[in-house]
Amino acid sequence: MRNKNSDERILLNNFNTAGVPEILALGRFNKYAAGPPRGMHVHKQSIEIFYLVRGKDVIVTPRQIFRVSGGEVFITPPDFPHGSGNYPIEKSLFYWMVLGLPAPHRSYAGIDPQDAAVIFACLSDQARVQKAHPDLRKNLDAISSACQNPHQPLRRTIIQNNLISILLGMTGKQVKSAVPALPDDVIPRVLVFINKEIDNNPGIKTIASHTGLTVPVLIRKFYRTVGMSLHQYILREKIRIAARALPAEPITRLAYQLGFSSSQHFATAFKRITGYTPTRYRALPAEKKFFNYF
């Protein structure tokens, strides 16, 4: 018999063995009493779908606080810091699923590459709360059951079909109105160029000149493909480099090396991205320095 004061928790992360590596993790948490907040964290190159079946939840990001009610979903874009801040996790029932991003020109859980690009462009658009699709819980339970039963007939097909239903249920209206540019070799070249030249503080005009695109076309294409603005991506790359270098480098030197106008400007940008000041981040234990895993 279950202890009435104990929470029920399921965490599945073995979808690779089920033939659906696109799902990185699926969890279900039935909290029977309030608990401590979730720490600030990110999901590297992946999207999190948080589905609150009942109760209320607060999700804190560097720029905004989201309040989620039962029957709603919170979508977290790739590499987006989020947690509960100082808000405790209330008595509630919720699911969360972490999905890897589609690779260019490859199918995604049986979805055509071009269709997958459109779906994930919609999901990566911005952090948001939206109404859950009526079948979402049924789909998640079917995926969970199939994952836990290696001898279930058509196991991979069941997981893929329910995942597709979830993705279409969450993006259907957006997909009808969205006309995103599909990934090609331009954006991968942009990413390589930024990675090589980040220490030289490349401007958007320089990057556009390198690709042969006009600035407006590059900005639109980058946002629709990557899911964030080019300016935001460059800033996040600088903060990622800074976070790794912080243990050894003085903050002021890092700020000027990475093209910030002052150490204060750098500290403000660092806190906006990570949720911590550079000094506070430097003092964190290694396991909490989430940018170390980028």
C-alpha cells in the first residue's frame, strides 16, 4: 500500500532501446504535498513539454514568470534557462517530456524531414503556456506504457504514432499559418562561422556578407531555422564561453575579450541568460553549472 504522504514518480530515459531516440526523457510526477522549488536548468539542444494535469505551477525564466494551471502545457525552447525560482512545487500531477531537435534532411520519429522542420520551428518560437490537447494525457500514458514493456507488439510504432499525435496536437494551428524557411546549408555555415569568429565579435553585417544574404533575409532565415534571433544566439554563445572560462579568468577581462562595453553590461547579460550574476555563478558547485554541459 502506498504511503499517503509519499509522492509517485516515474522517469523513463531508455527510448533509444525502443527505437525512438528522439525522446530523451519522459516523466510523470504525482505530488501529494508541496515540495522545494526546481533549480534553474536548461535542456541542451532539446525542447521540454511540461503538462500540468491538475494543480498550479510557477515557472521562472530570466525574463518572465509563467503561471500554469491544470489542463495547460508549458513549452520550453532549446537551451532556455527555467526553474521555479523561490516558488515551491505545489500539490499537483504533471508530466514532462524532453525531445531532441531534428537533424537537417533526416526524418524525425517517422515524420518527413521538411514537416519536422516546420513543427519544431513552431515549438522553438518562444517559451509559452497553451491549452493542452484533449488526448495529450492518453498519448503520454501510451508512450510510457510501451516504453516500460519491451515485449509489447508494435512497440516502436505505438510510441512514434503517439509522439506524432502530441506534436500535431500542439502545433496544428501554428503550422497552418506558418511558412518558415526550411533548413539548408546556409544556417549550418553561419553557425560554423560564428563559432570560429566569436572572439572577434562578428557583427550581423559581417555574417550576412559571409553568407551572401542580405541582413533582413539572414535574420528571418536564422530565426525560423534555429528558433531564436541571430543576436540572441551570438549573445548566448558569448555567455557560454564566459561561463566555462569564469573559474580562471577575471570578470572584467572576460567582458572586454567578448566585446561587451563594460563589466556591468556583461554582468547584466550573463544574469539574463543564466539567472545568476558572474560572481554567483562562479561560486556554484560544479553540478549546478549547467553551461558546463554545452
